[in-house]
Amino acid sequence: MPKKMTVTITPTVQSALYVTSATSHTFGTPYSASAEGGTGTGRLVFSMLPGGTGAAQINAGTGRVTVTRAGTLILQVTREADSNYQQISTEPFTLTVKKAEQAALSISSGSRVTYGNSYTARASGGSGTGSVTFQIAAGGTGIASIDSRSGELTVSKAGTILIAATKAEDDNYLEQSSEFFTVTVDKAEQSDLEVTSAKDIDFDEPYTVTAAGGSGTGAVTFAVVSGGTGIAGIDSATGVLTVTKAGTIKLKALKAEDENYLETLSPVFTLTVHKADQADLFFTSSNEMVFEEAYTATATGGSGTGSLSYAVVSGGSGAAAINDDTGTLTVTRAGTILIKVTRAGDGNWLQKVSEPFEITVHKAQQSPITFTSGSTAVYGATYNAIAAGGSGTGDIVYAVEAGGTGDATINA
């Protein structure tokens, strides 16, 4: 009989096994490892080796790679042994996972704000965990600064402000910036403006309009508006008022716009200009005269356009009448005459009356007295002396004076 011999057949080495999938990959896109080669029916098994800079998980059966951090990944594929072939593995395979582009990033806060109001930029979009920062770009008509982290905007000049957001890169995504976004900063309404100067003055008082309030750096100017009963002009820059007719003057203040604030007007302000006291009034005519002389009172002083009028006042020892328009005095009895002058009020000045003015009227010399009776007489006959002339109402008294050669008496 033939002799039996036992032959032991050991599994042989498989042919070379190679990874055939791509060597680079972008984070966020699907990736499955693949391999070719080897021999037999052994199952392909995929594994992740240590030593890469990235992080991922791999499905051992399908080779599907799930990346959690971009970088390098070390992969290996093994074809398991079967009844005829030994197990074989590929050389370690380096897969480079590149950072991905982020999704679009945009500014999502409002496009308009009024100067003086708070504004904080907000952004939406992007990808990953990178922090968002904000920047201002040149090209706007306004001026502002921005807190790069919080997005809080500090405006120093109204206009257009160009801002952009940047989301920083992280382990998996590249840096992403938004398009420039225009924020329009509108000029603000000013705070209330009001006239603060006095509400009442006399006609002859100096007056300067003042105002308080408003906002910004715009110049304050002043104007007279219609509707008052008085008349005045005003220096628009200084507020100095020149009144030409007493009454009510309507005023307003205007604060001009500037880079950040709109123009504003005060409410209409009513100034009451009262008639003023006139300057002192004086007589310039003489304080003495002789009875029967012509006399016209004259005066100077006072204020305004009011007419002068004259009057005799009580208290003098003489008697007289006066023409109130011309000041012509008609004396009917010598002595002291008290007169006054009045300047009438006008649109701006109150009536003014002078202090009483005393005129001393001296008695006048009478006209000559002459005898009209004859210059000869017969002794024993009756002779009546007759005289004419003199002035006034005084009695005529007769007397015999010494110096003649005859002797007689006369009934006074």
C-alpha cells in the first residue's frame, strides 16, 4: 500500500494593498477612503492611526470619514486573512483635511440711526466658532469709531458710515469677511431753544436778546417777526435791539444746523417795550419882566415828538393868562406869575410836566401927566385944575407946591 503523507499548506502573502482615495479633502464635504489590491476574499477594514494634527472618526466597514477637526489624518486599510491568504495592511496614508470656506457673512443690524442714539452692529452668517469683529472702512461721509468686539458705534459726525464684519478662522473654517455695509447717521433734532432775556423794558433802555438751549455748534441768530404793536430792528448776530416805537416786539432765536444737528427755532417771544420817562423840561425865557412888556415863554428839554403847551398855575401874587400853544403871556396884574410847560407824550415817551416857573412882573412907569386946564386965572374967580395922562387906574391927586409968588389952596 502506498504510504500516506500529510502536507500542510499555509496561507500565502497577499498581493500589495493600496489606498486609492484622494490625499486631500475640504472640511465639511463627504469623504470615504477606498483601497485596491490584496488577494482573496478577506474583508477590507478601515482604521484611523494616531499622529495626525486633525481629528476624525472612520467607519471600519465603509471607510466613511467624519472629520471633527481639519488637519492631517493617518489612515490605514487592512484586508483580513481568509483560508488562503494572510492579512495585509497598507502603508499609513496621510489625508490632509483643509479648512473650508465659511458661509456668507453679512451685517444684520439696521441701516439707519439718528445721531445721538445708540447703535450696535450685528452680523449673521459665517460658519464655525471664530469670533466676530467689526471694522469701519474709509469712504463714508460721516465719522465714527467702532468697538471691534461689541460692535458699538460712536459717531462724531453724521453722514454715511461704512462698516464690515469679520468672522475669524477656527479649527475648520477660514476667515470670512462681509461686504461693506452702509449705515446712514441722520442729523438729530436739537434740544429746545428759548429766548432768555427780560420780557419788559422801557423805551430808552438798552436791550440785547439772549437765548439758551439747542444742541451742537451752530451759530445762534436773532430776528424780529411780525405781529407786535411796536417797531424795532435787531442785529441778527449780537441780538442788540433798536426800538423805534414802543409796544410789543415779537422775537425769535435760530440755532443753525451743524454736522450733527438740524436747524431749530425758538418759540416766538414777546417783549413789551413801555413808554419811557422824558428828560427834564426847562424854561429858557426870562424870569423877570415889566408890566406891559411883551413876553413869550420858551422851554427846552423833554424827549420825543410831543408838542409843548403852556399854562399859568395858581400861587402867584400877580394875574395873567397865557396862550397854551405859543406861550405868549398877557399880564393883568403885576406880581409873581407861576407857569408850567408840558411836553405831550408820543409813541415812545410819557407826558412830561416841568416844575413851576416863577416870573416876577414889575410895575411899569406910567405915561406922563399934563394939565389941560388954563394957565391963568382971575383972583376971586373959581379955577378948576384939570390933568390928563398917566397909566392905570390910580386916582389923580392935586397939590399946591411951593415956589410960586401967590398963595392958594387946592382940593386934592
